[in-house]
Amino acid sequence: MAHSAQIKLSTVLPVILLIVGIIIGFAVGFAVRPPAPTPTATPSPSPTVKVIKITVWASGSPVDITRVDNIERAASILNRMFEAAGVPVKIEVEKQFFRGDYMEKLTAAFAAGEAPDIIAMKNLPVLADGGYIIALDGYVEKYKDLLNDVYPVLWNAVKYKGKIWALPQDTEARPLYFRKDVLRQLGWSEEEIEALPEKIENGEVTLLDLIEVAKEAMDKGLVQWGFYHRPNFGGTPFVILYYQYGGILQDPETGKLVLDKSAMLKMLELLYRMAQVDKVLPPTMIGTSWRQIHADFVNGRVLFWFGGTWHWAEWQRVAYHEELGELPEEYEWENIGFALVPAPEPGLKPMTLSSPYLYYVTAQAEEPEIAFLLIELATSAPIDAIHSVDSGHLPVRSTTVEQPYYKQSKFHREVAYMLEYTSFEPLHPKWGAYKDAWITAITKVEKGEVTPEEALDEMVETLKAELGDELIIRD
Amino acid sequence: MVLKISRKVLPWIFLAPMLIMIVFSWIAPVLLTVYLGFTDLSSKNFLDFVRNFFTEKVHFTLENFDKIFFAKDPYIVEALTITAIYVLSVLSINSIFALVLSIAIAYFIRNEVLSMILRVSWLIPRIMPGIIYALVWNWFIDPKYGMLNTLLKIVGVPEAWLPESWLLTPPYSQLLMIMVNGYVGASFGMIIYTAAIKSIPTDIINAALVDGASDFQVARHIIIPLLKWPMLFVISWQTLSLLSSYEYILMIWGSGGGGGYAGIARAAKVMVWSLYSYSKAFAAEEHLYGYASALSLILVITGVVLIVLYFKLFGFRRLMEPSRIEV
């Protein structure tokens, strides 16, 4: 009985090699695949010119594409300077824009030694601690003459462990939007409606007052809900309310995270009251789809919405309105107003929150100084104005407000004052764990599943276990 | 040129491509998971790690397992409980319900066209892209615009019994998690069982019917005993798959975007072990790869133990023996 098969090697071997080759090819190709660049239309320079390739990655909503486009604009300015000075250098920008978080792709790119030169994102503590980015103090000092118009308050958002790690790319305010048309139906005069933001700013109108207005509008069947807030953490309005009740989130001396039990309890009690007692806020607000939230507000089914300045631009570009589709700005001015987040109760202060987006120079940038110059130019007033107006964000330079392009935006002129009332989230690597515990407490409280006290106790226990020594608890 | 290849070598040549894939896609990740599970790897020391696999900045530690086994992580007990509920419930749908469904479709329904239509209808969620499937569920369960509550009211479920939110109200949220995964998972078992039932020689069934056996007795004493092998396969496969699956939970409970789904999943009590591991590695700002690997390692060990148990329960050796009757 034969124990071997007779096979033509010339037939079998190529087939086996082909299969193995294809598999290995796929595996290797997948593992080392570089991010697909979006090449610019810049023509190739002459061979004598030194070409410096700068890669920039950023993310955001579609209107935030200027986060990468502005680096290209900055490169164009720099190239013209080089040309005028006869410097044989040309910068070419490769840009990649993501819709969501790209930290995983970034770590993979770092592992492959192919990290971009410039990135725009938040996550400063993680990037700094992990060695992904370089400190910029030297360059900031060298080019400080071009940076003296950065809003002083924004420097706090780029400092970590005593160093400057980024330049602010944009910022925003988180206003309370309100429906003017609903207030009119409630019998408010035009003067009263137009005076509301100022009264909120002065502390004459508090959140408690607006809860009463919301109840009235709901009782009269003018709206389905009085208030909407974000469907996830995102800072608004939870951090703002906590700050308004006197809480702090980060100890200025040690940098540790802080849980002020008194402020946290008051914040949870307010949300409980809104959702379970006055019933002006949906108890299942967390987890609601973004589309439903925007559709309900722009169609007038909700009176107050804790949103962000960028939503003003989003409503003009995304068809949320059931009849009009994308909102004309005239419609917004006619029917939608905005103000600071009011003081929760008399004696407290109105406030807003900013969460600046930042430009970093990565540790793998081959020309870090060029990269720095690009981010500096990309945030300079004329280019800052383009991003601010087109994306609905607020500028990072005080001189931007004098730019013609910025001046023509009525919305930006009218929200600019909010930066004087702004606050920031803490810069700490364990802030994510803190937010998770917090949103769990909020979800349970708003649903009435637990009392604010029980939610706070659970949150304290969780944070103690998750943060350990990095947490300070204050009564 | 003619080559003589030993019969012992030849199978390995044909198996080589698959073995290479298994080494790269399963064995290497498992070994890496074991190694990382004993380290404090996070985004803080990740770059040092990729530059030098044995860098001193990545420390060997038992702290990850200390947190897991001594419940120093506040979510461990809850994640374990939710995972047990999730795996047992969905596994029941995917194996037992799928078996009943298959017998009904492949044996009781004699009309081949109708049988095929029913099989295809159960397959639709499987051929649908996962994100579309999750999106459809999100619309379906919406308390205001969705059809689920309306349908339940039509069939007589009192409104007071319906949740304000299927997403956030336990145990409805857990029921939703089970339905979403069970509906798509049942089709897998159904295909395997249906194929096996169709391959049973009709002579055996006809002989039983001639002897006066009822259809129920045929199903009970002929079909089910002959499905032991596919049942072992389906249960084993689905157990491993369920232990590591979280994608539909992530897509449905994280559909709001903007992060923060981990806190929401915890509040809704749908944070299964694998999703918890994923959230520690990729959603936490620190990217705790070491701790997430330790969590995953527990899943791998649990899966292996369960497979061994299934082999014992189903008499794997006897199943591997040659058939004593000519089938």
C-alpha cells in the first residue's frame, strides 16, 4: 500500500507559495499600512528646493475641517516668506481629518514611527505624560512677540506640570439657548425677551426662575419639555452647575482631582428636582440621540437647551428642522436666543465652560520649530477668524475680533462676552474615570432610581477605588 | 519533476496557511495578553514599550489581578454578574431556541418554499451590517417614536409595565441587550442545525413514522440525539463568541457619541466584562492596556474551562468514535 502521494512539485509549490505569500502580504500590509494622506494640490518644487513635509491630524464635526486646512494656510504664508527671502525651502502639508477620537490610530502611528508632526485634540495630560508631544516653552519664549494676543485665560488650558505643551486652537462657550417664539406665546414682550441674557448675566434671573417658566410653557402645551441637556457627559451643564455651587475639580497646589461633596450634592439635587419633581427635564435625557435633541429644539418642542456655541453653525448646516431643513440664520435670530448658564439660585453667579481644542507638536516631528511656526500662524488672528466663524467656535486671540471676517459675524460679536465668565475642566489623566462615575450618578438620579445622597455615596466609593491617592474629598 | 511527499507531511502543507493565520491572529495575541496582563502598561509608558519590549518603564505587577480577584475594582462584581446573565440568556436563545426553531422549520414545516422563506427571514440580521442593525434597534426601542412600545401595547401589555427608556431602565435595558444579541445569534445555530437535520437520512424518520411514532417522538428520539455534534459545536462557539462580544452593546449604548458610554452602560447595567475590558483599554483617557489585558485573560481562561466542560458533558470521545450504524 502506497504511503506517499506523487505530486508534481512544479504544480504544488507555486500554489502553496502563492497562498502563503498572499496571507503574509495581507498581514504585513495591514500592519504597516500608513494613514491615507490627503495630498495637497501643491505642485512639486524644483529639485534644488528642500521640501519639508508636515503632517497634521485633527478631528471634529464637518465644520471643523479648518483645523487641518488652517495649517495649510499657514504653510502657504510661510512658503511665500521663504520665497521672498530666497530661502530654498518649501513646506508641503499632508492633512488627515477624523470625525471621532483618533488616539488609537495615533498610538499605532507612533509605534510605526510614522506619527504626524502636528496634532489637534484635547487629552493634554495623557499626551504629555506618555511622551507623545514636546514642551513648547522654548519656542513660546522665542516667538512670544507673536503670541501676546492669546487670551491670557487660555494659557491655563495648555499648561501642565509647569510646562506649556500646546497652543490653543479654538475655544467655545456653552450657552443656554432659549426659544424666543415660545416666550412670545407665553406673553413676553420683545423687550423682555431681548433683556433676558442681560438679566441672567446680572443674576436677576436664575435657573429656578427659568424652571418656573418652563413649567408654565409645558402646562400650556407650548412645548413637550422645558429643558434638554447633553445626552452624555461633555461638561455641560454638569461641571458648570458644580462650579456654580462652589465646587472645584482640581487642587491648584497638588494637581489632584477634588470632589466637593456639598457642591456635588447640590448639583445632583437640582437635576433630581428638574427631572423628578418639576418634571421639566426628561428623566431619560442621558442616552437620547443627538439628532432627536437637535430636532426637538429647532422645531420648538423644547424651551431651553444647554448647548454649545458651535450648535449655532451646526443648525445652519444640518437639516434638523422638519420644514425648513437647514436653518437660515435669520430664522435663528428671530426664534432662538442665548445666554450664560444662569445662576442656579439667587446669590450665585452665571457661568459658562470652555474646553479649548489644542495644537501640539509631536515628539516624532522632524522639524519641530517649523511645526511650531505653523501652529502659531494657524492660530494668528486672520486665520483664527476663519475657523471661528466657519465652525461656530470662539477665537483664541483677542485681536481676532477686529478681523473683518470676524466682525461681519453678528453671532460671534454677541457671544464674545461669555469668555469673561468661562471656566475649564481639569487637566488630569484620571479625569475620564471621574467623568464616568459622575455620569453614572447623573443617569441614576435623573431617572429617580436613587436619591442624590445615595448617588453621591456611590460616586464617592467608586472614585476612592478608581483614583486612590489622586483624589481629594472635601465635605 | 515529480516529488514524493509523505502522507504525513502533505496535510501540514495544506494546513500551513491556516496555521500561520492562527499563530498571528490567535496564539500571538493570547501570549501578548498573558504578558501584558502582568504589567502596568498604559498610554504613559506605551511609547517606551513599543521602542523596547522589555523596557524598565513597564513594570511587572500582580496589582491587576489583585484588583480583579479581591474586588478592589468597584465594578468587578457587577460586571461578572451582568456577564453571567448575558452569556447564559443569549446562549439559551442561540442554542436551545435555535434548535427548536430549526426543528420547526426543517422538519415540521414540510413546504420547502415556506421553510426557505423562514430561514432567510431569520438570517436577515446576520447579513445586515452591524451598525445598521444597531441603528434599527435604536429606532425600534425609542419610547416616543419607536415601534416596540406601540406593538407591546397592541398585544395588551399595560402601559405602566413599559419602561420610560429601554436603554436606561434595568432590567429592561438588560432584556434589550439579550434580545439584540439573541436575535442575531439565533440564526447561526439555526443554519447549523437545519443543515444537520436535512442530512438525516429520511429512511430512519420514515421507519419511525411507519412504526407509529408521532412527529414529537421523532424529534425527541431521532433528530435531537443525532444533533449532539452540531449542538456541541454551536454551544462552544457561541459561548466563546458571547464572552468576548460587546459590539452591539457599544453601538447601541454609545450611539450618542462624544464618549462617556462607559458611565451610561454602568448605569443601565449592561457593562459586560468584555466591554469593561475594552473601555479600560480604549475609552479611559489613560488607556490602561495592562489592566484591560488582565481582564481579557480572565475571559480566555473562562472560555477554555467552559469548552473542556462542554466536551465532558457531551462525551467528546464518544462523538469522535466511528459510527456504529451505517448512516
